[in-house]
Amino acid sequence: NAGVTQTPKFQVLKTGQSMTLQCAQDMNHNSMYWYRQDPGMGLRLIYYSASEGTTDKGEVPNGYNVSRLNKREFSLRLESAAPSQTSVYFCASRRGVATDTQYFGPGTRLTVL
Amino acid sequence: AQKITQTQPGMFVQEKEAVTLDCTYDTSDPSYGLFWYKQPSSGEMIFLIYQGSYDQQNATEGRYSLNFQKARKSANLVISASQLGDSAMYFCAMRESGRGAQKLVFGQGTRLTINP
């Protein structure tokens, strides 16, 4: 039981390049989330998926797209990376009951030069 | 909009002492939930404790307890008998109300350092 997994762990991009961050959970959770964490700050929500087949914008969606591929997988895509997107990206999942916590993956450290 | 405020950027505590990390929140919704997460230097986010707005008693999980003062809109984390391994960033978060995905809003965090 791996919980929430993310790939890659580290990535360096040049401005304008694209990439997809992968996230998968094996807990049969309904909801999945993508956050970013900038230095010295808390996490901010980029996109989320309440259930398979649905996605919605969070607080900071600009420059990102997401795909809820199936119940297990939720990917985050940067179409044209910018230095302002240098951050640590966390994926999380949650079963769907009101008091449930979100379980986080280990994070992806992304640097855009 | 819901907001979480953590006013202590850093805290330094002697090992074995108790420590209180402050968290205040702002919401107009009567139904909400409050979470504390720990982020060690390795970077992962570890869930510590949860308090629902309708819970009558303060939440406890081992050495962690949540001092929930609803009228003051505060949800302070208390760590008893601190250990060196408690050195980490600590984040308070609030669950937005309503149906659906239950998004979390995070505070900026408090860096706790436990001195031997």
C-alpha cells in the first residue's frame, strides 16, 4: 500500500518547455488535489477533482491544466513553463467523508530556468 | 473568504517542554474543520490532528492536542513533552464548508526548533 505517489521527484525545465506531473493513489479515494508550495509559505490549491470525471480550479490555476485519468490518477500539466512556476508541487487525495483528512504525496521539486 | 493566520514564524523550545503553536481562522460558515500538518525537513506533509466545528471536546492524538476556542476563532496546537524529532514546519489548515471536494486553506506555517 504505497498511499499517494508522485513522479518525478525532481525536475528542471527551461522557460517555455512543457511537462506533466503524475500522481496516483491506491487508497480508493474519490477526491484528489494539486497544491504548490513556494519558499516560506503554506500550500496553495491549484486544481482539484471531487470525483472521477470532474475537475475544478483552485486558488492559483493560471498556467496549469489537469486530467483525472481514472479514479487512481490525477495529472498536472504545465504547457509553457515560467520561472514563477518554480515551486514544490504536492498531490493529495481524500476518501470523501466530511471529516476525512487529505493524504499527501512526497512532492515534486520543480525548477524553471 | 476563509483565512488562516499563523503569527509565529519561528519558535524555539527546550526538549521535554510543552509548546503551543498559534492558529487563528476567519470564516462565516458555521460548519468547518481544522487540521494541523507537520512538514519535516524531508518535505512530506504529515497529518497530525483534526477538529470539527461542532465537536464538543478538544481533539487529542497522543502528545498532540488542539486547544479549540470557537468564540476566539483559534485552534492552537499543543505538543506535550517535546522531542528533538518534533523540529519541523507546522501548518494549520481549514476545510472549506459545503459539499464536494472539501478544499483546504493553509496558513503560512510556524517553524519549530527543539533544542537539546
